[in-house]
Amino acid sequence: MIESFYDVMRRQGITRRSFLKYCSLTAAAMGLGPTFAPQIANAMENKPRIPVLWLHGLECTCCSESFIRSAHPLVKDVILSMLSLDYDDTIMASAGHEAEAIIDETIEKYKGNYILACEGNPGLDEGKTGGMSCIIGGRPYTEQLRKAAKDAMAIISWGSCASWGCVQAARPNPTRATPIHKVPDIGTAPIIKVPGCPPIAEVMTGVVTYILTFGKLPSLDRQGRPLMFYSQRIHDKCYRRPHFDAGQFVEKFDDESARRGYCLYKVGCKGPTTYNACSTVRWNGGLSFPIQAGHPCIGCSEDGFWDKGSFYDRLTNIPQFGIESNADRIGGTAAAVVGVATAAHAAGSVLKRAQQNKQHKGEQE
Amino acid sequence: MSPPAITASAQPAIYVYEAPLRIWHWVNALSVLVLCVTGYFIGSPLPTMPGEASDHFLMGYIRFAHFTAGYIFAIGFVFRIYWALVGNKHSRQVFFPPFFSKDWWGGVWHEWKWYMFFAGEPRKYSGHNPLATLVMFFVLVWGTIFMIITGFALYGEGTQAGSWAHTMFTSWVVPLFGQSQDVHTWHHLGMWVIIVFAMTHIYVAFREDIMSRQSLISTMVSGWRMFKDDRDVDDGR
């Protein structure tokens, strides 16, 4: 029989009291009422833990770094003990062929019952370099990914790499780095995106806990992100929002407004266009988040954030119109051209009118 | 030197723009003005305000004005469509350019030549000239639809999931464009398209009021189209 989470926790010396605290905290984190805490506890005690294969493609491991810093120590203990039992090449003890064998074993043993967690994405550069930009155990990562995806219960796309492509997919994307949901032949397993570079640790553990507790994926938005963490913008819950509404902005990073902690909108904050939980859950155990530290949000959980020009401009670049072009520059130029053309046309019209009048006069005479 | 006086024409004036349409035109013009000014300041806010945040609501008022004008703009457009159904034949003109009429395209070409100073004399129309109809169709009709859709999609981001704007617009517009920032950028570009349209529209209205063979500006005030000569109108070509 597969151990339950509770078994694993007890084995690790966690008291029942701490366990119940964890359940309450998790319920609160997921926006559930207090009545759900016993439900979570019940699931943790009775349901066999869901095996997770955690694969790494083209990525920087910031998702793993974030994940292992999940604020509540129990979350870390629980989830990590689950993951390390299966496969996560970055943090697992075994290595080499032994480690790779675990993937086959898990797929075989838990067919259709395991979660595939993808950190990073595959480079689909077949044809040019033959998918050689990401090799794991001597084989292209795309092969490993497709194989593991085929029999997965669900796929979690960790981070902006797996969700959107992220910096390795930035123009001109030489390795054809492709987000998981756009990989051909990825199979039919439902894909849940947990974007962010990296995603917030509590968001990551929250998603895993939800799946475990309720045996299904949390409700997602149209882009496949869990609504409980991605349905509001940073801007909607930003503690500097009163300064935005008042029209109090940081004009440059070292000005008086910056010292007073005014809104960072004018120095390029992407809070108004970024769906994430940073301004509520925050980072490092709820300590802070970029805006609180005085830096504008760069919109790291949004698709294409890496290709929209400077992080410090409010109006982002429109690459189709050439480098360093934004809506105001394009529109302003167009308006100026039309303005000059109109003036020239008016001058021409005056001349024509004068000519006509002359003719008219000539005819009358 | 005075231009041929309008009253010199024996051709009777035609009632072209009915009162509701004229009211819509001016209300729409006003809402567009407010939308462009406030929209610009939403993208590039005014210099920072001094003092306590609780003493001010500048950005809030600018956004409020933008949203209110946006509602007027959108409701006005819905009314405009309604009026196209129940109004006179001129009220439908910009919605249905006769794309399959060769004569009409000939009229577009002639009007282009007139603006490029190649044609000695413009044709005479009781409604819009063919070139105007074409521009109105693509920029006014579709531009307005584009701005209403992207505008409410952005509005729905603030009113959040569950609100009508979010359900009807944000939920599908944002994924369609890729992400929220792209919707902002395109909405912003749309503003510039409207500004360029307005510049051209106003200039041409004045120019044609003087140079063409019919009245223009006074027509959008009184509704009556008056003619400067006795020859037949060229409607339909």
C-alpha cells in the first residue's frame, strides 16, 4: 500500500497538532472556509499520496528554488518528501541511469494516476540541431516529456517557462523553446499553468495540495491558470494603490516620491496588467514582494513579458513597428504626419480655390 | 472673390441627417474628445500630486471620466445602430458601403483624384461621398467596435471576474490578444487612429464645406443638405 501524506509526515516526526495546523493554514491559503480544514486533514490521512514526476527542461531552476522555500515548513516537508520519492533530478539523491529508471517505473506502476510537473520547456529545434538543445540521459528532453505526459493524470506547467516559454523563447528563440501546452503530441492530460518567474512557493504548494485534497484540478481561467491565485491583478490588491488613485507617482527611482513609497506606475510597473498573487500572498514567508521593495512589477507571470521592451516603460514596445517603438511614438508620428499633410493640403486647396475664383471671374467678364 | 452663394442654387435642400442622428454625432464627438484626453493621461499620467494620498483622487477622477465617456460612447453606438435600422436611408449609409458596385468604386477613385488636385470638380452627393463612406465604414464603424470591445475588456479587468464586462469581454479578449498589456497597447493605438481620423474628418469637413458643391458643416447642425449649383446629384456613383 502507498503511504498517505499523514504517514509520511508522522514518519518525519511531525506531531498531529502541527499537522492539523498545517491543514487549517492550507485551507486559508486556498481561500476555503474553516470547515474545509478537516476535509484536507481527512484527505491527507486517507488518500494515498499522488506520485509526482518533476521533469526539468530548458529552465533556470528558479521554480525549484522557490518551491523549497515554501514558508510553512510542513508544506516543504510534506511535498518534498513526496517528490523526492519519485523523480526530480535537481534535488533527488540518486543519479544517472538509476534515476532515469525511476521515470519508467513510475509511469508503469501508476499509469494514469501520477502528476507530471514540468519545470522548463523543451526546445523543438528538430531539423536544425536535432532537438539537441536539451539532452537528458542521452536523449532529447522532448522524448522524455512526451513519454511521461502520455500516461499522466494531469500536467502542471511550473513557471513561465513551461506556461509561456519565458526568456529562452524570447525573439528570435533559436532553440524553438515551446511551452508545454504547445508541444505537438503532448497527449490529452489536462494542463494547469502556474506561471511566474518563479511562481510563488505557497501558490505552488497550494495547487498540489488542492489536487491531492479534492482529487481534481482547481478551477482554471481560460488560459489554464488556477483562479484562486491568478484571478486578480497585482494592481487590484497593491498596497500602493491609494497613491495610484491619488495620482502620486514615482517619476524616477531616486526622487522624493520613491522615498515616500508612491505608485511605481510611471517607472513601468506592470501590476495593472499582471495576474498573480504577489500582492496578497507575497514572498519569502509573506515578508515582501517587488513593489514593496520599491521596484515595479515586471509582469513575470504574463505571456511574452520578456519581449515587450524595457521593464521600466509604462507603454511597452510594439516590435512589429521596429525597435523602440511604442503606441505613443507610432500614434504621435502618424498624427504629426497627418497634421503636416493636412496643412499642405489646405495650402494646396487655397491655391486651387484662388485659381477657380480667377477663372470664375474671367468667365463672368 | 466670394464663393458661389449657397442660396443661389435653385435645387431644393434635402433633409439628410435627422435630429437623433445629429445629436448622436455631437454627443459622440464630445465623448471621443473626453476619451482621448483622459485615455492619454491614463497611459501617461500627470505629474505627481503632493501631500497625503487621502487628499487626492486625481487618477480616480480621470479614470471615472474615461469610463463614463466610454459608456456614453458605447451606448451611443448601440443607439446609432438602432437608428440605422429605423432612420432614413442616409442613416444606413456608412454601415453598408456598396462594395459590389463598380460605379461606386469609380466614385471612390474620382473623389481621391479630387483630393489629390487631379479632378477639376468634385461630384455632388446628398449623403456621404464614396471615399467618405469607405473611410467611415472602416475607421468609424469598425474602429468604434474595436475600441468598445477592447475598452470594456480593460474595464472588466478592474471590475474583475463575475462582472458583466469581465464575462462578456475580458474573459475572451485578453486570451485573444495574448495578455492584458497587449490589449492596452492596441487600445492605445486605436486612440491614435481615432485622433488621426478626427483630424482628417474635421479638416475635410471644413474644406468640403468651402470647396465642394454641397453644404457640410451646417448640415450636421440643421440636418439640411444645400447645394451650390443646379446640376443633378451624383448619388450612387
